[in-house]
Amino acid sequence: MSTTASSTPAVREEHADPIADPGLHEHQPRPTDVDEKAEKRAERQIATLFGLSALFAVLFVVSYFVFHIGEDPTIIAGYGASNVALGVCLGMSLLLIGIAAIQWARKLMSDVEIVEMRHPAASSDEDRADAITALNQGIDDSGIARRPLIRNSMLGALGMLGLPTIVLLRDLGPAPGDKLAHTVWAKGMRVVNDVAGTPIKPEEVEIGQLINGEPAVFYEEVDGEPKFEGVTLQQAKAKAAVILVRMKPSDITPAPGRENWGVEGILCYSKICTHVGCPISLWEQQTHHLLCPCHQSTFDLADNAKVIFGPAARPLPQLPLKVDSEGYLVAQHDFDEPVGPSYWERG
């Protein structure tokens, strides 16, 4: 059977739209597009919303300091007044900014229907230039440049939101003060094995050996009660943990003033890495290197725990040792520098 010309598909024009244009309804202007009074009224409403947002941000800060928490909290309707006030104020501040932005877009920003074709590949330079032009046009259509009342009130509301953020930083905890600069180590305090809690004599440590240690005070009692327990114990242990290593005295290069900080080749260093505070005990006997398992910082314990590799910026603090009257290893005094990671105030 022959095919007639009428049954042949029509050839699509080269520049025809990939999908037939369904057409758009006639554009309906908004009241603010045709009524200047309505436009000004909307502008004032949006600025008011931004202003109220700023007010709630201030009330958040006021509530933080006014309502009591802790042992004698302020209660409203059976709930902690502080939590209720902080939640309501911060929520309202964010909500009002959102409502103001929506009203701005619906009532005052450019209201024009547009059609954009999809591109199967990267845009050409001309298209990119057009995109920048369209972006600038959008900024102009938003009216932010010619509506200083809305612009300034929005910036004020967003700026006020920084106040709750600053205040909430206080809840990260009290400033440490000089707590990071000191540990429980003190003159004459014995070094004990951190597993058995037994004191250590120099002759019990072999060359090349590493022992994880801690201060004996953790095992002492006062009136039958331990000196440290619970959270206080864990905090003290986190700073006071040490490692003991023994090397040939001829391999050690002590820093000036530290010639008598070791005992027969036995040195004691903080176990806490000076990078981000990971505990270290990966010991290479032949090289005298101590490796951090977290980020591979490497310290040469024969050379004052100097950093020879990795991100750590400081040597491990050294605890000076001596032997007490009973022949056990004890500290000469506390570390002479803060242990653990570096921080801004650390000199």
C-alpha cells in the first residue's frame, strides 16, 4: 500500500519550542502595583515585622538574664520561665523575619511571569553574561536599593539575631581561667601504674619499655572517702595522664635546665597530644619516637619530645622526676607549662 502525503509526519520547524506553549492567563496586577497608598502601607507593614523581629531578639537577651535557672528557677504555668521565654522570643524573631520576607516578595517585588528553556549542556559565555544581567535585574526588581525603609529594617533585624548567638555562647560553660595551666601533680607525688595503681621503682623499668602512668593521689583517701571521684576524677585524669619511658642515658639530649629531670634514663612526659588532645602511647623503641594515633604527630622523646612530624605545634610537656626515700619515682613538681592542645592564651 502506498503512503499518501497526508499521513507523513509534519517536519518540525528548526526553532520551534520543544513543548507547545500552553499560553498564560492574562496578568492580573496586585493592589500594590496600581495603588501607591497600598504600596506604602505594605512597605510599612514589612518594616514593622522586621522591627518586631529585632525587638524579640532583644527580649531573648533580657530573658536570658532575668529568669533564674538552677536550684531556684522561675516557674510560669508549671514550666521553666527561662526555657519558655527563650524559645518563644527566638522563635518569634525568626518567624517574623520569614513572614516579612514572604510579604516583601508577594506584595512589592517584581511580579512578572517568565519562561526559561532547559539547557542540555553548559551555558555559553553569552548566556552566562545574560544570567548576570538577569541577577542584577532581579536585585533592581526587588527594590532593595530604592526602598531604604525595608532594607534598613531587614538589616537591623538580621543584626539583632546576632545578640542571641553571642549570649548563647555563655552556655558553652564557664571560662577555664588558669585550670588548663595546672594539674594535680605536686612535689613528691608518686608515679603509679595506671592499671594496677602500684608505685614504680627505677629498677623495675627496662630500657625501651613504656609505662602508662598517673599520680598516686587518685588512689588516696580522706576519712575513708577517695579524694577524687566521678566527674572530678575524670577531669583530673584527663590532664594528669603521663607516660614513662626508659632509654640509654647516652641517647638523651636534655634541654638546658632539664639535665636532672630524668632518673637513670627514665623520662616522664604528658600523654596528651599537643595537637587536639588525643592520648598517645605508640612507642618506637629503636627511634625513641612517640606517635599519636589520631593525626600521626610524632615526638622525639630523646630530644625533649620535639615534634618531628605531623600537625602538632608544641613538644609534649615533661614532668621532672626524682626518687623518694623509699626508692620510688616521684614528681619534682607539676608541669611547668599547660598540657594538652594549644590554645590562644597559651604562651
